[in-house]
Amino acid sequence: MLTSDLGLIFDIRRFSIHDGPGIRTTVFFKGCPLSCWWCHNPEGQSRAVELWWRENRCLRCNACLSSCPQGAISWQGERAATDETLCALCGNCVAACPAEARQLIGRQMTVAEVMAAIEKDLPFYDESGGGVTFSGGEPLLQPHFLLELLQACKAKELHTALDTCGFAAWEALEAVRPYVDVFLYDVKVMDDQAHQKYTGVSNRLILRNLRRLAEGGCRLALRVPLIPGVNDSPQELRQLGEFAASLPGMPPIDLLPYHQTALGKYERLRVEYLLPDVHPPSPQALDSAAGILREYGLQVRIAGQAAEVPRQKILP
């Protein structure tokens, strides 16, 4: 059980340019209440530390087998398979592997440890107008740790962004919003039944929280993954356009084209990928989707860069 003094982080990515304005450090929290079929960070879904194996790096040297005190690793054909019922996630096999074919996903960190990583890039924030983005997974699953990090960032006068799916208690959002300069708010699917099918949860709480943030004057940029056959129909896009245009401030929309670059992650995690036959949308499909949304007077951008938002501190 994690306390507010410890958080479970699975990556800290430096020099990011797609997670808010300027050059940023993105901190990825482990654990997510959604299970999106197209998730490009499947290693961030589980709330526990996980082990994955890169078969293409494996030297078949047996170092992992001899290092495992639980005897959880054995050869099954050409694979060094791990019995998850025996594995204690001790990390011995990771340390023993000379090719770094094994990796533990998720590390318990203190606020001070995360801040030390963030502060390495202070000169780049000042020069580019950048800052820190908290992403995941879903940061609001670790609300106390997130709040402490945001407060620490604000003590250093750093620009902050929170990339969230919005599926969280309002109390958690209300606690962090004075310390968030911009919310990068994910909107997956407008139809609630389809949302439940493709993400595992209803979108009612998500949309309700989004409206409350907008009505509270928070700076927002909506992030919409465009998934062919899931949320790219004219009817779905018009529903999205109508909803976004009804929000105070009419926040900009970032259209994020579906891609397949995460397929290797699913293989390493031994998890089935549920959209194997879906391909990225064509440039024409992206332009058409953006055109429908612009009919509602919305600012729409395509392909990864968050819409520019003024760097103004949000008041509670």
C-alpha cells in the first residue's frame, strides 16, 4: 500500500514537446481506472509493478533462471517464461540479465526523488516556456502524491499540466486545480454505451467533471484520440463538437491520430491487443474530422501538439 509519501511511477520522460507548451518533463503515474482498447501506454494500466521481457534482446544465457530464488522462470520452447504465481517481482532476474531483456515496470519514488529528476531541466523550461506534465496511467489515482508534487512544482514556480482521463472523484480534482496551469483532458468517446465497451467505464462522471472544471474557469485543452470505427463517425464528432462548444471558454481540441506503435508493449506484457485490424486514419479522414468540429467554432489541432494556452495560474 502506497502512502502520500510514496508514488508509483513508471517513466519520467525528458524533453517532451507534445504534452503542453514548450519543452517539458513528463512524469508517468502507474495505474488507470480505464482500460482503453487502443491504449498506447498499457504498462501504465495496472496499479502494481509489472515485469516484461524483450524477446529480441534475450541471449538465452540462463542468467535469469539461475538468479530467480522462487524458481519462477523456465524455458518453454524459445521463451524464458515467467510463472506469475511464483514471481515475487524481486528484480533479481532484471539485475542478472546482461542484455537488459528483462525490466520491472513501476518504481516507488518519493516527492524529493521525482523533483530531483524534474529540476535537471530547469534551464529548458525557462528558455522554452515549458514545465512539468503529470500523465499516466492516471495521476488522480494517486491524489495525495500528485498534490504534493504539484505543490512542490509551484514552490519552484514551474508551469504545470495535468493529463487526465477525468474519471475521478470531484474532491480530487478540486484539491489539485489551484496548482494546475492547464488540464490536458482526455475525451475518448461521447456515446456512453460505446465508451463503456471500449474503455470499461461510463463517461458520465468524466463529462460532468469536465464541465465543472470549465465552469470554474480552469484552462483546458481537450485531447481526443481519433480511432477509426470507434469514435470517427460524423454523428460522434458532431456530438463532441456540440458538447465542447457548450463549455465555457470553448476549450481547444487536440485530435490525436490512432497509431500502432504500442503493439510491442502488449507482446512484452503478454496482453492481447483488441484492435489488431485497425489502421491509422488517413490525412483526408483527419481533415474531415477536424472540419466537422470547426463547424462549431472550435479551435482544432491535429497530431500530437497540445493547443497553446495562456500560461496563467488557475485560481480555485
